[in-house]
Amino acid sequence: MAIHTEHTEVAHKQSFITKYIFSTDHKTIARQYLITGIFWGVVGMILSWLMRLQLAYPNQPMPILEKILGKWAEGGILKPEFYVALITMHGTIMVFFLLTAGLSGTFSNYLIPLQIGARDMAFPVLNMLSYWVFFAASVVMLASFFIQTGPAAVGWTFYPPLSALKNSIPGADLGATLWLISMALFIVSSLLGALNYITTTLNFRTKGMSMGRLPITVWGMFVTAILGLLSFPVLLAGAVMLIFDREFGTSFFVPSGLVLGGQPVPHEGGNPILWQHLFWFLGHPEVYIVAIPAFSLVGEILATNARKPLFAYKVSVGAIIGIGALSMIVWGHHMYVSGMNPVLGEVFVITTLAISFPTAILVFNYLVTIWRGNLRFTPAMLFALGFLGLFIPGALTGAFLATAPVDIQLHDTYFVVAHFHFTMATSAAFGMFAGVYHWFPKMFGRMMNDKLGKLHFWGSFIGVYLIFFPMFFQGIAGVPRRYYAFTEYNFTSQFLGLNKFITIAAFVAGAAQLLFLFNFFWSIFKGKKADKNPWKATTLEWQTDSPPPHGNWGPETPVVYRGPYEYSVPGAEEDYIPQTVPVKVETK
Amino acid sequence: MVIEKKRPKSGAMDIDFNGTYSNGGGGGAGGHSSSYALPVQPAKFGLWLFISAIIMLFSALTSAYIVRHSAGNWLRFEMPEIFWFNTFVLLLSSLTIQLSYFQLRRDKVASFKVLFAISTFLGLLFLAGQVMGWNQLREMGIYVSTNPSSSFFYLLTGAHAVHLAGGVISLIYVFVKSLLGYYSSRNKLGVELCITYWHFLDILWLYLFVFIKVTT
Ligand code: HEM
Ligand SMILES: [Cu+2]
């Protein structure tokens, strides 16, 4: 750990390598996370297009697929094994690599030190390691696409016994091993990150920056880091046990009496439900590890662009803490149909419904924040509003799923797919886009194009609704998720037309993302130069240069005199007062 | 907790040899007065966070253990005696490392080094003893996959050994640094971090040992 006793005041030169590759500067690490995240977002999106093609045109040869995918699409038709690999890798990549590492990695790294007035993270070297371990996890995950047996194909939830027996299906062989290795690395990386985010927030705030003056973003990242710190080790425990089952012949998760291909399986006495408990003990907090950062970015952007203080700041902070705490005790709602004791199920119903309260409070505070505000519709603001527009229907449907008797009908149908794509997937992606548009000028010193940004928003928002809203109806009609083709039964094949429609919408929404990619990379080099504070915002990062110099501040770190959201203060000269402006003593 | 009294001058830019800015330890950013920061050295606080993650890991493993144990078909076996011996060795190492710390506080650097070296050696002895214990179990015909009870036994002791090996590496690292004349009563952070982690591993082992003893 970089703890040092000598303080020299010499400037130092950075070589290309220490500046851009093995950099310990939190701003560079944030950009590395962002670019890697975008890479994974593109991969995940391409996988989703392949799935959608299959669902819209089952059994119709598309020669181009064979050209791209080779043996996975012989004769132009996707193999069922490969379809399962697609859902597995799409889920894993989007949930962990884009919306956990990409989102938290980018914004916790970028915003925590800048918004609390620190020069860097508490442990810059660990921070660098965190990125490079994530990079290694990425390489392993990517490599699994190119092996003989293909990538993991047992669902992103990795339920045994399918995942515990290497010879159950091809996708449970080497691909699943690589998945486990990659995820173990991923967990290590996220722990290193969390250590830094928590310690930095508590120990490195500048003078005047009390906890009550932290921007909501820092609170969000902080609570997220605690959640990750406490829940990822549990997944690691499960993953290690799964590795034992797969490599050393133990029977943690493999039940007795299993027969595979006519042969009895040598394992006996394991309990597959145990994995579900371990997985969802992480898995549910994980969905909030994704949602809370998005929520907190959105809160910041709403207040800035509504030119109003964030409504009920303290209550919102309390709600975030409440969500974080409750999210650790609701995991059982994923397991209502696993045969758990109904009394225990009922307990999980109650805790799950309880978590809707802080969630609703947070949403209401946000709505009041924009109510009668002087709204500025920047692309960031549009995405922040879009976040609310996606999260609300998702959370409302959560209440249905939380009720065990209703969930018994809806479990493992497209209703669940629609639910979590609204609450987690698309809304967190919108939060992330909002964050990128908002902080891009600070990160890269240039502005992104406004018009393209707005086009990107409308394409995405309409596209996402057209894709996922119909899935609620498919789910209510009983269409199961994770199926390769819906041709066999009438109650599923009746939706073939709708599936075509959804697929077209998916390509339209995808095309909108190309606008973003172009805008992003073009603006890094060619965008209009940004000044210090293009959005006239109050928090500390906007009071230093764009991009901030190495060390963030000049010779003095800033001093904070007021809360983060002093917008439209009556009697003030401008409609915002930065946190660094001293409070004048009233003299009459 | 020891509060670091010496802080860099207010607003001093702290640059270490890597070209990394640092915020100055133990207080507010940039060396401001610490009323806005925890009165804990950041590295120590970070270590406690790390320890809480490890606690979660072992809570998960031992909860799984309890669930599986209560489901029956649980082979009972007697732990080889060497595990008792190892437990004693580890306890002893905790004692010697704590004594070494007392010596360092009084700036008795020579005896600090001796005691610290002994602790490191005891740590290595513990690891060697664990390996011998596993070998004896295998000779008794109790393999990883024999029964859930043995699977869990190897899993828990193995996971502990991995963490302990990390501890031994850090002890060796600190010991080498102490040979280079690094530590004194005023500069002992690295030693303190090692010792905290070492005591934690000791307590963790006691927990696992009692846990396993009661159920096998
Ligand atoms: C606000 C209250 C919420 C409630 C009451 C709720 C409830 C539920 C329930 C009961 C399920 C299980 C459905 C089933 O498998 O049969 C579920 C699935 C899911 N929820 Fe939520 N949820 C809420 C919010 C969220 C949020 C905010 C996120 C993400 C940020 C989220 C992400 C997910 C995911 C990813 C799944 C499915 C995982 C899978 O099986 O692959 N939910 N939700
Ligand atoms: Cu959940």
C-alpha cells in the first residue's frame, strides 16, 4: 500500500505508460473502465441481436450467420446450444461487466475523489490493480468465446446440477470453467475497488466536506461499495464450492440419483438449492449494486438541470441506505418455486415489499425535485428523465412478482424478463448514459454533440419500450423465458408476429446506440472545447479545470462552505452557488 | 486506534516516488485538519474492510456447512492429532508477534526482529503442519470427495490456509524491510497491519477448528 512518509514538492514527468496504461490516477482509471465497459456493452448488444433473430425467425436459414459464427450456425440456423450460450453470456456481460464494472468503476473512480475534494483515491496502486484484474477477467471471459466447446451455456445464474457437471452439456465444460475463473477475478477486482471507494469517502474529504454535504452521487457510490464488499465474497464462496464439485468430485450441489446420458452420476447427497441461496444472496444486492449508482447519478443530474435543490436530501440519503440494508434480506424472492418452506417464502414476501418503500420514497423525491423546475433538456437530463420513465413500471411490476402466489404463475416467464430489463438493465444503462453525457466535458475536456445525443435518447427510449413492454403480455400469457424457439405450442407461437416486431425494435434501438458510439469517440478528439463549468453546477468537480490536472486541484485543495444543491437561492446573483463559495455573514 | 499525529503542512502537495499524489494519511484531504475524517489511519481502515469481506466469505462457507450437516449422511471422523499441534503453533505465533510489537514500541528493534522472525517461522510451521494433516487424512482414506463432511473439511481448512499463506508472505515482506532498518516506534504501520491480519487469521482458525470439532 502506498503509504509514505516523505513529502517532496517536485513536479514529476509521467511517461506514456504511467500516464495512459498503468496509471494510478483515478481519472485515467475511470476512463479505462468506461472504455472497457463500452466495449462490453457493444458485445452484449450484438449477442442480444443474435437472440432476437432466432426468436423472430426460428428455423429460417440466414446464410450470413454461418459466415460469421461458423459451426455455431451451420446452414445459417443457430444451434440450440449456442442460443443458451448467448443468453448466458449476454446476461453475465451486461450485469457484471457493463453495469457493475463499467458503471461503478467509471463513476465511483471519477466522481468520488473529485466531488469530495481529494487528490486521488486512498490506495492508488490498489485502484490500478483493480482495473487490471478486471481487465484480466475480461480477457478470460472473451477467450471463452473462441474455444472448441463454446462459452458457458448454463444461464447467468449458473444453477447446478447443470453447471456442476462438466459433461452435462458442451457449454458446461471448459467454457463454464473459464466463466468461473473470470468471475473469481472479477470479484477480486470489485473488492479492491470497494475498499478504495469506502476508505476514500470516509477519510479523504476536504475541509468543510461533512457527510451531510456529500453530493448524492458519492452517497450512492459509497453504499454500493459497502453492498459489494459484503455480498461478493458470498458468491466467491459459492463459486469455489462449484469449482470443487467440478474439479475434485465433491458433491456440494449435486444431488443423489442423477442419471446423465444413461449413466448414473457418481456424486451423491448434494443440495442444488444451496447454490441458489448463495447465488441470490449476492444476486439480489447485485441488482442494487447496479441500480443505486444509476439512481445517484440521475439525482445529481435532475437537480442540476432543474435548477432546484434535490428535494429532501437527507431523506433521499436515508432511502439509499435503507435500500442497501434491506437488499441483503430479500434474496429468497427469486426462489419461491424452489420448494422452500412457504412460511419462509412469506417472510421474503414481506421483506421484499418492505424494500419498495424506500425505493418509492427516492422516486418521489426525484419527481418533486423536477416538479415546477426550470428544466433544461440536455441529453443528460433526457436520459435521467428516461431513467425514471423506465424504472417506475419496472418497480411496479416488482410488487406483483414479490407476491409469492402471483409469482408462482409468473416465475421464469417473459414477465420477469420485462421486469428486470425495465428496473435494472435499461434504466441503469440510461443512468449510465446520463452520467456519460453529463460528465463527458469534465472527463475529456470537450463537449459531446447535443443533437446526436437527443436523437440517441429518443431512439433508445422508444426502442426500449417497444422491445420490453410487449414482453409483459407474453409473460402473462405464460411464455417461458430462455427457450430456443416458440414454434411448438399455440400459446407461444401466437406471438410470432409480436416477436418479429420486437426484433425490429431491437435493431432500431441498436442503431441509436451507433449514434452514441460515433458521438462519443468523435467528440473525444473533435468536440467543442469545454469550459470549467458548462452546466453551471455547484459541486466541486466543476470548480476545477476540464479535464482536471493530475492531482485535481492547484496547490490548495478546495474548501467547502455549503451543501451540494444550492440552486436558485432567493437573492443570490446567479441561480447557483458553488460549494466553495464562503457563506457571507448577514450585516444589515 | 493510534491517531497519526504528524500531518503534512496544510495544502502541501504530496507526491511520492511513483508520481502518485497522496492525500496525506490519517486526516482530511490535502492535510487539512481531520475533523471531517475518521480518526483511523486509512490503511488500517482498509484492512478492516478487507477483513470484513473475508468474514463474509467464511460466514457463507460455514452457513453452507450447517445446512449440509443438518441434512444427514454425514461421515464422522476423528481429526488427526497434528491439527491440535498446529492450533497450538498458531496461537503461539500470535503471542510472539504481539510481543514483537511491544518490543518495537519500546524501540528494542533487535528483539523485535527476533520475535517477528520466530512468528514468521511459526506461520510456516503451521502451513507445513496443515499439509501433513491433510496427508494423514488421505492415508486414512478420507479424500476431498469421500463425504460432504470431508469435502467441507478440506474446503474450510484449505481456504484458511490460502489466506494464511498470504499472511506469511506479508510477514516475510515486512521482516525483510525490518532487516533493511525500516521500522521503529515512530514508523510501524506495516508491522501493525501485519499483526492485525495475523491475529484475525488466528481467531478465524480457532472458529473453524471449534466448528469442525463440534460437528465431526
Ligand atoms: C422495487 C421493488 C422490486 C421488487 C418488489 C422486485 C421483485 C422481484 C421478484 C419477486 C423477482 C423474481 C421473479 C421470478 O424470478 O419469478 C425479481 C426478479 C428480478 N429483479 Fe426485481 N424487484 C424489484 C426491483 C428490482 C430492481 C430495482 C432491480 C434491478 C436494479 C431488479 C432486478 C431483478 C432481476 C435482474 C430479476 C431476475 C433475475 C433472474 O431471474 O434472472 N428488481 N424481482
Ligand atoms: Cu431480487
